[in-house]
Amino acid sequence: MRIRRRAAGVALVLAAASFNLLGAPGTAAAQTRGGTVLPVRSHWQTLADSRHVYVSAPEDDAVLATDHHGQVVKKVEGLDGARGMAESADESTLYVALPDADAISVIDTTTLAETRRISTGADTEPESLALAGDRLFFGYQATIFDAGIGSIAIAEATPTVRLDDNPVWYFKPRLASSPGAPDRLVAAESQSAQGMRVYDVGSGTLRETAYSDALGAVEDMVVTPDGSSVITAIGSNYYHQRWRLSDLTQEAQYDTGPYPNSVAVDSHGTVAAGIVAGGQWDAYVYRPGETTAYRTVALSPGYVDLLDRGVAWAPNGNRLFTTRFPYSHEVVLDIVTDVAKASSTINLSAPPTNPVGTPVTVTGKLTSLAPFPEHRAVTVTRDGVELPDAKVGRDGTFSFSDTPPDWNTYPQYTVTYAGDARHVLGTATVMVEFVG
């Protein structure tokens, strides 16, 4: 007996992006194909606001802006080595780190034009950005051997730049902040094991309030909207972690799998945690306060990777944006529009062999983290031929029997739940060998 299980049904604004919806490893999977190929050939960060999705492309010296349907609005070019991005709270200004120009670009998000460029100093090569207090902070190369955190007084007519007088990082740190903790800045080592630090920046300077050496080499991180926690994606792990901001004690663990490379949180606290492993990528969605995935979106038709820092939410959580990199060397934007719906998982069981001319019985179970309607059924086909629907019991179980034609030695049965207002479509297949 060979089994292939699927959980399907991603509703996409585009012409169907490539996704699998998985309830758990080894259970249901689904796929649709497509996505929008973006007119860039590189990627460093994906960021979204209520109007746009921004993709920084260092090899293109550009930031690409699309709308929430994936349509390109503008490619802002001439941005030397564009990498980290941060946006003002009112969404009027986008800041972009330009390591190849030792500067920060300031972009008007209405006109999508660069309005000014702020020098950060020779050989600083700024990378990650975060807004905290009344300053823009940036991770930069302080010396040949050390990296530091600089800041810019962005409210000033002629912004002053302050560099780190005590750089403690081996590599340019990742930075994160949240309006929920406006005077807190979180920094984490990006490549080595120099840990994570929390700073109070209310005075305009860095005052360390918490430190942990329990982590390092952070690919991505985000501070929760209430400012109480920071969630990290560390490439060497098989899970994402949530840390309490006050003392950097680990609060929770999201068992996402290998290898975490991105994380985002919407304004309600819904977490999207991305991984990359074996040419596949997955984005696990967690409701606020939960560590069991309510919905899992995975890209199935191999040779594609979710990009580092490649997951972003529309602020209200109604859309999830992801960027991926197929082996065809394109940057592809996918948009999940039904992300609030739960996965539908179907597990099937059938005997590995069955005598020719006698009925085979297939049993299954339909499960989800969200309750199903009281009266439900699954559709059944054998090699595309429709069979009677199977009623699903209160406990989610169902069964059906079938006797295929004698010539059909390897019939494949496909079971599908069509989805409903709270669930995406789910499907699974099982193949049985009929023997004489």
C-alpha cells in the first residue's frame, strides 16, 4: 500500500500560488501552482504595511513595491546594496539600509521616491534597521573585527548620527522593536554565538537591560505587538523560540522543524514562522498565545526555498505574504488570502493488498483545530471516477468499500473534504494493490 496525503485549499489573490497546507508531518497536503515572479534577482527582506509589500534586493540595488494583489507599483532603483528596511508608525516613510553606500535611504511611501540619504560614516556598511525611542537604529561594521549599533535622530532637520562607543558584536546584529515597547530595542548576533541583548533607548543611548547567551546566529526576529516578547528564527534549530523581553527567559517553543529562517507577527499577535529544509519551505501559523499550528502552509513542488526574512503580514492579519526562490533563480511572491481558515487534515488507512474481485474497505479520519459543521461528508474517487460520498461521524471517522474492475491492479482512492467557512479544502490519497 502506498499513501499520499494532502490538505489543500489555499485561496490566493494571484493565479494560485504554490502551497501545501499541512495539518502535521506525514498527514494531509495540498498544492496549487503559480505565484508572481518579481522583477528582481535577489532578496534580503520582505516587509508589508497596509498598502504595499516591499522587497529589498541588494544585487539589484533596489526596493520593489507591490500592492496587496502582487501587482508591481514601483521599483525604486539606485539604492546601493539595499538590505534592511524599517517603516515609520504612520507608514509615511520607509528607511532602507544601503551598505554599499554607507548610508540610509529615506523613501516617501506615497510617491515611492527617495527624499534624502543619510550618511552613516565611512566603511560602516549598515544592514539591519529598527525604530525605537525617537531614533532609527542600525547594525553596522564598527571595526575590522567588531560590529556595533548606531543611531540617527530622524526627527531633526539635519539628522545627527551616533555610532557605538562600545561595540560588542562579532557581526552586524539583527535589530527589532515594537510600538508596544517604544523605548526598547532588541539586538541579536547574526552569525556567531554572542547572544541577544535588550536595550532601553529612551534617553537616546543604549542602556542594556537584559542579556542572554543562550542563542546566537539569528536569521530573523520580531517583537510582539504588546512589547512583551521577542520571537527568534535561528537556522540551526528545529523550532522557533519566544523570549520574555524583560529578562530574555525562554517562554515558549514553536516546533516548526528545520531550519527556521523567518518570522512575522500581525497586529493581533498571530505568528507566522517560516523554515527552509531540503528544498521545501513551510510557514506555520499560530494564534495568539498558542504553540500548536492552527494552519500550516508549505511549498511542495520541490526546488524552491522560502527566503530568509521572507515572511510578512498585512498589519490586520488578513493576508500573509511570502517570498521564495526556485532553482530557476527567480524571486516569487505568494499571497495567502484565507489564512484565517484552519487546515483540514485527512488520514487514510487501507490494507496493503486485497484479493481481486472482493471489496476493499478504506477507513479515515478528518481532523482540525477548528470544529467542523455537524453534518459533513467527504467525496471519494477511484482514479478519477466518482464513488458515493462517505458520511463523517461526530468523531471525524468515516469508511467506504469498493470493488474495482478486475483489470485495475493498483487503484488509487482520493478522499476530499471541500472546506467550509472555517476550513480550507483537504484531500488525501491511498493506493491498494489487488492480487489474484
